[in-house]
Amino acid sequence: WVLGEHYMLRSAVGEELEERVKEMRDRISALFRFTYRRGFPAIPSSSPPITSDAGWGCMLRTGQMMLAQAFRLHYCTKAIEPGMPECILDDTAYAIASWFCDQPESPYSVHNIAIFGVCKGKQVGSWFGPTAIALVLQELVLLHSAHLHQ
């Protein structure tokens, strides 16, 4: 299963269905993927300066990927369909991806997630649980939405 679609990858006799495997791989390759980074600008107020999310950013990155996918479904004119990798290259998808860059000015950056996490009792550099990331992203979406409507 990928995004609610079932991919039957083997026939009834166990043979791999190459076309379905390719469709699934194309679908997965079209998704936003965010992973641990190092060397980004230091997160404000972190002491010592934190320039990597390795070891603590897994839930932040998972939240970013889920939110980016939700934005894609909401804003993009092209659906993510097997065999349509160009949909990941449209201007809207690029704009969405820019919202998640590891820069303090990007609305859903690891910087802003970490800073808003402090308001939820999470120290910069500490692990977030699902509830914490959901609450922080909710606040960031409200803030960004207000900014977009100005």
C-alpha cells in the first residue's frame, strides 16, 4: 500500500508483476523525502549551536514529509500518478519544497519546528513524539496561512 493504493506485486502463482512494481516505485519516487541533515545554519537559541538534526530529528522530518504531501494534494494541479515523474518538477511542488528548507526563514524548517517546540516543552535538539510534532506543525500552518493571506 502506498498512499491508499494497493499494489499487487505478485501474481497468484508468485511471479513478480514488473509493471506494478515499476508503478509503485514511480509513486514512491514522486513523494517528498526529507532526511537528517548536518551543516545547516545554527538553530537560534541553541547552545552549543545545533547544526544537525541527526539523532533527534526523525519525527520532525516525518512530520515535514506528511505536511508537504498534504500541501501537494491541496495545491498541485497534477496528481501524483505512476509514470508521471514530471509532477514533482512543477512550480507549485518547488514552492512547497522551499517551505521546508533548512533555513530559519523557511516556514516549516527544522529551525522553526524546534523553536516552536520550545513552547510545547521540548528543548531544542530533543526528540518529538507524534503529538508534539502535530501541535507544532498546526501552529506553524496557522502562522504561515495568515502570512499567505496578507
